[in-house]
Amino acid sequence: MSHVPEWRTRQGNDPHLLKPHIQINCLSTSARGNFLSKFLRKQRPASSPQFAVLLCKSHHIYNCALFRRYTFSEYTTNPIPRETQINTEIMDLDTPMGMAPMLGTARTGATILCCNCGSPIDGTSSAGAMCYDCIKLTVDISKTIPREAHIQFCRDCDRWLMPPNTWVNAAPESKELLALCLKRLRNITKVRIVNAEFIWTEPHSRRIKVKITIQDSVADGVLMQQSFEVVYVVGTQQCKDCAKSYTANVWRASVQVRQKVPHKRTFLLLEQLILKHQAHRDTINIKEEKGGIDFYFAHRNQAEAFLSFLKSVIPIFVKDSRQLISQDNHTGDKSYKFNYSVEIVPICRDDLVALPLKLARSIGNITPLVLCHRIGTSVNLLDPNTLQTAEISSDVFWRAPFQPLAGTPDLVEFIVMDVEPTNVRKGKWVLSEVQVARAADLGVNDHTYFTRTHLGNLLHAGDSVLGYMLSGTNFNSSALDAIENSRAFGSTIPDVILVKKHYPNRRKNRKRNWKLKRMAKDEGELLPKAADQEKMEAEYEMFLRDVEEDEELRAALALYKNTKKKQQDADAMSIAETEMTGVDDGPRINMDELLDDFDELGIHDE
């Protein structure tokens, strides 16, 4: 064995650039280590903090520059790993190597080598004497979490199964669906979830992929983070509520809504309010009956929630009853069916109302002969002669109910001859004095009528207007007789009461750029006859015109864009062109007020 120690200095006598260059020719690794230990103790003190050693044997060298934090005694107890061998032909042995001093600070931790790759690590915080990269390769913190799971979906109600027997509503790629997927994994609660997100899959694949990132401790003070994907197989299963809907006598509560009027304008409004607020989402069946609609529910609390909604939109009167289905003699448990009878006030929008004198005095001493201009949680009344308004709550009305004096089928068309507005205004109404003539009397006689109206901001000479003809009309009403015999109000009854502006040039069944959704109902055995079908279509057309004319009514409804284009043949187009020769003076709805109907959106090939 021979050695040739040589100290070479670069850039002066800087001790940081000193590099011991030692060549050892021996075959025994232990002998080479013993010699190096003895030699370095003689050349430099054992407390020397940093050094660089090059051990050369044949064509390989052992680079100890990685372990500059080792003292000499530590080096003898920590052999150099084989992975640090470097080719001597590539390395420049004369290149200076800097060594940072310890600045007199005492070391508090011991540095060791990774047992797998040989990288230096902190021995006080290492897990199993391995570096973090080796821990990631050898330790799997998600091995107890399955990579595949199954979830159940009901095709009828679009709900997902939350075991054991709970069905929840969740939209695709929503937070609710993500929470449901995470709860379906076993042992997921034993780790900390850092992030979870959906991965796009084909809609028809019946697969849902979720990427999950978790954290867990592999040793004291060592945290490991790992990401993996879980595939959920979507299966179909019919929920109990949908299964009951296909059998007889499955409902537990029913709400029977009725209104004693010859038309269904109020039900058309109620239908749109129900659709806008999704109040019918818990119903298992909706059946149309004579004079109203029946709503069936699987639970009593769902029917009570629907009743609360009805009370918040229209004035109603509710009666409830129950029927015993079964009884357990041992436990005393009983099963009932609940029925709720709901009656809507018989007064509708634009109806002429003759109030009882006592009631008129109690609500602000308003004129007893008034118009109903709005139906909300209460009945809103308007005196067209003074623009005075009043409200009748549901409780007040049902203490002493009364019928309207006339309805929209009794409206008569008049032609405005002259308009003189006054300075009295209230909101959108302007009090005006109007001279009108009945449209049927033009060219027959010269009878004209003077009246006051609240439509002064809409009417001009030559316009058409609808109103009630009181002069020469017999009404079978005790309330009107009391008004005529009254000293205070007997002389205030006008000949004509105008209700709303009429657009005679408006085309029938014209193409509208908007539409309303309809509620799916079971007509049962009450299929409408041909005459009844025409009447229903006329009432629906009148309701659509009211929506076009009243901005406040449109604000309470959900109007959608009508994107469907009807295909017509050449004959139909020619007929339509002849019908469209007239001028359409009807009001139109701005496109900004309409909503997009997402139910009709789809992918179409061009």
C-alpha cells in the first residue's frame, strides 16, 4: 500500500478551497478505510467540519464531496454507497471545490444516508431511514381505498341513492353528487381529503370518474400526499316513491284545489306560479278534475308544504279530513290518509265587485262598486272614479264570502270618442273623463256615455276599450240593490265602467317569440269535448294576452324564448300571408325579459 498526499492551493491560501488529493492502491475496502482514518487524523484535526475526499481505484472514484458535513469519525462509520461511483475520465481532478465553514455553530441533528438510494437525509425526522422520494415509491397510503365503486340512480325521478334507503337530488358534476361519491368509498374517513374533482367521461358510458387527493402521516412528523382516480359504475334502481306511483292507492295525502267560477283563468295563473317555484316536485300524481286539480303526495308533510305555498300566492280556504287505513292492535299504531280541500276565492282579475256596505266602510270607506285589478295573497280592489284602492285579506273574505257582480265574459267593446285627463295620478293610473260609444251601436244610433276611468294614460280618441255596461243591465245581486237604495252611493253608480284597453287588430293565434310551460296533468276520464276544448283554448289565449299587456303580471311568471320554428307548406304560407296583411297593434314582450329553455337545447348535425 502506498499513498502520495498532496495539498494544492487555488487562488492564494484560502482554506475553503483546500482539497486533499489521495490515491490509495489496495484491494481491501476495510484496509482502505482504516488508512484513510489514520491519515486524516494526522493531517487535519478530527473537529475539522468539512472536507472533500476522492478515493480512486482502477477507473472508478468514490466522490465524498456529497458528505461534506461528515466529520472524520462519522465517515469511518458510514461507508460510501456504490451508487455514487463516477467515471474518472469525465471528472476534472484539478477543479477547485469550495467548502463552507460551520461558523462555530454546533450541530443538533445527525445526517444519514437513505437505505434505498443513498441520498443524505436528516436522521432525526426520517421515516424508516428513507428519503421522501423513496417513501413515495414504496409506501401507498391509499391502498385501503377501493378504486371502483357502484352508485344507484332512479330514472323516473332523477335521484341518487344514499344508503341505506335515502334518495337525494343531485345535478351532474355538482357538489351534492361529489359528496355522495366520496361517502360511497370505504376507509376514506381514515385519511385527510385535500381535493376532489370530476374527470369528464362520455354521458352514455354510465361511468363517473373522480380524482381524489389525500394526505396521511407515514411516520412522526412526516406527511405524504397522494392522488388517485376512482371509477363509479352508475346502476339503475327504482326508488320506493316511483315504485308506488305505478300501483293503486299509494298516496298518503291529497290536496284538492277548487274554484267556483265558470272559467279557469285563475288556475292558469296558479299553474305558472307552481312551475316557476317548483312547488309540484314532491307530487306523485296530478289529476285534473271537474272544477279544479288534485295533487297527490306520498307523505303528509309534503302536502302541508304545498299548502303553505298556496297560501303565499293566492287567498284560499282550507278544510282537512283523514281516513283510517289500518291499525295495529298490539302497538296502537294507526295509518291514515289525509285530504285537504282548498277553495280559492271566486273573484278573479278584472271582475266587477259589489261590496257589502259594512265591508266597504271597514276597509277604508271605499265606494262599494269597484274593480278587482290584482289577485295576490289578498284581493286588491280599485275604485275607477277616485283611484282609491283597498285590500281584502283571505280571513276577512271568508268570514262573509260574496260573489262578483260580473266577469270577463260580460265585457263589452266601446269606442273612445274623447278623452280629458285630470291632474289626479296614482302610480301607473291617470284619472280621466272619457266619452265612449258602444261598438255595436256605431251606425245604428248615436248613444254615447260619459264616465271616469283609470286608463287615462293608455286611451286616445278612436281606441277600443272593454268595459261593463251597467245602464239597462239587470243583475241578480242583493249587494247591488243595497248600493242603489243607499243615500250615499245610490247616485254614484255610473253607466259604464271601463276595464282595459282592447286591440281589435291583433291577429288570432299569432306567432309569439315567447312561450309558457304547462304542467303535466292526468286528465283521467274527463276528456274535454270539442266545444270545451275550444273554450279552453280561448281562455288560454286570453290569459296570454293579459300577460302581454300587464308588466306586473309578467314579472311574477317565468317566460321562455320560443325557439321552435314551425314547418309550413306552400299553401299554408300563402294563407298566412293573406292573414298578415293587416297591422298587428298588439303589445309585444321584449326579448330581454325572456329566459332560455334549457330543456330544448341539444346537439344537432348541420
